[in-house]
Amino acid sequence: MAIQSSQRFVPRGDVIASLNFYCPPPDNTVPFNNAGDPIPGQPLRNYSDVSHPVKIKDIRGSEECFNNLDRDSFAVIRNVPPSAEKSFTDDASIAANYYPEVESLLLASIPGAHTVTIFDHTIRRTNPDAPRAPVQRVHVDQTPRSTALRVRRHASDDAAAEKLLAGRYRIVNVWRPLNEGPVESFPLAFASASSLEDDDVVPIEHRYASGYKGETAGIRFNERQKWYYLSGMTGDERLLLQCFDSEALKEGSAVQGGRVPHSAFDHPDTKPDAVGRESIEVRALVFGP
């Protein structure tokens, strides 16, 4: 189902759409991406995707039911005041104007959080000339290993890193659209962490020419996964996407997985003349309680 909104067509309602899931390398070697500058003699990645039709539930109208990071690893925040950042075209301006707003939002939205360290952001535009487009591959941005590496990278010294790693630490992405009106194309799908099984998650090396190896995660298809999206997102709404929560590693924890698979998807009701989706995701380390 879809509705007309402000003279634009915004796809809405539960939908069955194709999502692209992890397919392992044919030789069963360690999966990898070559990030940054190309590495001579190596492909950009050695694994592929396999498409599956998935029912994706529209949570528009029931947003208040999805604010539990411990259960779902995603949360919806509405009625966010306008940003001091207007153009979202200059990285330095984004860091100066938008990062403090994101930090305040995370501290206010995550009970017990006491410290936020923002480490980067990515802008995506549905435009052939844009450096980065919406990613149509189911993934999680970080793994337990890469999150710990990130904590060590941004701590002031080894002693400070060990102290932070002894407490609760997370990586949370703050995602918002940059379109003037509601999102009409390539909405973001996300699955509840409580429906994700450990065997669904596959660490993937992020290799750099310098020799550094980070890690993301590909996601295998599992029919038990529960997928959602928030139709027609606007600029005063935010999605918190939790990539990792150290609390999930503790025996008996109430945190159900602590990681949220997500992917842009091609909504079958999107019109050919739909406005291309533009978005920004800001990535942050969150410490506490």
C-alpha cells in the first residue's frame, strides 16, 4: 500500500521485498573487503550476495513500541529539533554543528550513558555522481573485535582503554534522512537483534593497503529474522542503530544480541520519478552505565 503525501508518492505499509544476504566465498576462505585504496592483485571482495524475498513490517504508527535497544538494537526518536547544520556538504561544518547534537541525543536517549565519542560519519545520496550510495546489502557495521579495536584507537592511552573495556561499551549509529520531504526511495530496513541468531552473523575482514584489518559482519538469511522499516522518514526523526553492545556478551544478560542488521532496499511501490534518498549516519562509541 502507498499514499499520496504533499503531492509526492510515499510507499507505506508492510511489504515483501528482496534483500541481499551474505553468500560465502566459493573456496570457503576467510571473507574480506579491500577498503580504501585498491590492493594490487586482490579483488575488492571475495564473497557475494544472494537475494531473498523478505516480509518487512512498516512500524509507522507504532513507533513508540520500538525504543528498546536491549531487545531490538534499534530505536526510533521523533520530534528532534532542527539542526544547526543546514547544508550537510562540508565535513568540518558537520563535525562542528551536527556532532554535538548527536552526542546530546545519545546521552539523553540511552539510560546511564556518560561518555560519547563520535569517530566518523557517512553521507549517502541516490545519485550516480555521489561518492556513496545507499548500501543494498544486509550487514552490521562492527563486530566485537572491531569495536574493541575502536575503543583502543580512541582512548588516550592503554590504561584508559582497559578501564573503558572493563565497563559497558557500544557502537551506535545515528541515522537520519537529509531529504526536504519524506523518504520516497530506498528506505532502510532493520531486523530486531532478538530475532538474529549467532550463526547468522559472519565476520568479514576489512583490509587496508597499510596492513590494518578491521571487521564488519555479513548476515546469512534466516526465515526467523524479523524485519522492519519506518516509512516516509523525515528530517526530524532519527534511527539509533546499535552495532555492538558489550553487555550482550555477559552470561544472563537482558541484552538480546546487541547488534542490528540493516540494509537499504528497493521498495516495490516506489515510483520511477521518486526523489532519491539522501541520508547521514554518524557513528559513535557510547560508554556506560
